[in-house]
Amino acid sequence: MEQAARKGKLGRMGWIAVTLGALALGLFGLWRFAHATNSVALLDWADQTVGRTEGTALAASGVTFGPDPAQRLDVIVPNAPGQHPVLVFIHGGGWHAGRPEDYRFVGRQFARAGYVVVLAGYRLGPDGVYPRMLEDGAAAVAWVKDNIAAHGGDPARVFLMGHSAGAYNAAMLALERQWLGRAGVEEGFIRGVVGLSGPYDFFPFTSDSARNAFGHVADPAITQPIGFARGDAPPMLLLTGDADETVKPRNSAALARALTAAGLPTRALILPGLDHSDPVIKLAAPFNRDRQVIDPVLAFLAAHGGASAPVQAARR
């Protein structure tokens, strides 16, 4: 009888091991597929499935800030009272692809850390060539200025963050004064900027994405963030991977040098082994167990007026 019980126990343990192994293999396969196809919608599904959504709420979805269907945003908030710092996240996609709703995993990640997160869309492709992506980004920030208090956000503590093309948009909004100024957003409204895998010094244009978005501009220099480096810009965290073959790490290094030379000490954080997609992938469960992206981002935001909760508060 004891022997039968032992066999039964071993059988159950074996079944559990097989199940866990299959789950791990499935997640690895999902990661490989999402990585290969840049399918952030799959990342959001994985985050909801193996992560958690408690502690956060989708407060608004598809809110329009302009007449074009792409000019829309989502708001994700912490389930906690009080006024929270605000993080406006601008998605990537080469200025021709991407939807703000696919990045809700980013919203949940930072809402759990105490931020009201705005996922901002913008016009893409032929309708979104330079400077329309910047006009739309500025309009989204103006919406935040006028409306975010109703969602528990503190309009005195607003940060920008973007990945890839979105990091370009965020950097340009922070550096070239005209875009936010035209939208009625006063100087100093943005408290800090986080750029993930961003292109900041990429002329001559060598990719189809860049040529399609900027090739029509008579003076390409006006499209480059590095040309607007200034000492009184909002502080910036420029994070990228040393294995990024899509947007070379030299972009972050070059802008950091230019900002430092202008009087705003800035360091490019170049992480070993990460490629172009990894910094945003590591904001989704279960990949956010690797803290090399989220920890420095939370530390940077906290240092400039963001959530005072310790970094560990976001670790689950």
C-alpha cells in the first residue's frame, strides 16, 4: 500500500513537472514569436495571463484628442487614493505601425508602481509623416495637462517615455520647444524623459521607415533630436541594448554626450545582451522578472519627482 502511495505521489509530481515544463516551453515559444514578429499584442496577452491585473484599472479607453482615429489614448491607473505622478508612454513601430491599446502591459507595470499611465497613439504611415507624429504627441500631452487630474494624476509631475520611434517622439517633444508650445503646454511641464532604444542621430536615413517618415524634409537636420540638445531640457534616461542592430546604441551615446556638453549631465545606459525589442519586452510578465530595465527606470523617475515607493514595490 505504501509502495502504491509512493508511486501515486511520484506520478503526480511527474505530471506537475511535465505541466510546468510545457508552460515554460510555451512561454519561451511565445517570447520567440513575439520577438520575431514584434507582436506586442501577444506580450500584452502574456502579461495578463501569467502576470496580474489587480491593483490597476483601465480608467479610459480610446479617448480621442483629435479628429483622426489614430489620435486616441488609454489611461491606466493605480487602485489607490491620492494624486499620482503621470507617465505618458508613446509606442514604437517605425512611425508606420503600432496601437496604444497593445501596450497596456506597460500601463499595468507602472500603475502598480504608483503612476497614472497614458498610452498615447499618433498618426502613422503616409498620414503620420514628420512633423505630424510630433504634433500628435504634443496634443496628447495637452490633453494630459487639461484632463489627467480627473483620473487621479498630478499635472505637476508628468513624465514622457517611449520605445524606438516613440522614444524619438518623446525626445523631440522635450528638446524642441515649438511642439509643446504650439499645443499650449508651458515650458517645464515635462519633468523627465525615458527613451528606450531610441533613434536620436540617424541622418542620413538608411531604413525604409526613416525615409518614409522624414525623406520629404528639405533640411533633414531639423528632424534630428541631437541638434536640439540644450542644458535646460528635462532630464533624460537613455536606455538601450548593446545588441541592438535596428537602432544602433551610438544614438543614445551621441545624444547623452550632446546633452552633457550643453550643460545637462546625461548618461546613456547601454545594457549588455539586449537587442532592439528587449527593453519593452522586459516590461511584460513574465519577462519583467529580469529587473535590468524596470529598476533603473523607476529609480530615474523617483529621483525627479516620481512615485516615492521603493523599487521593490513593483517586484512581484
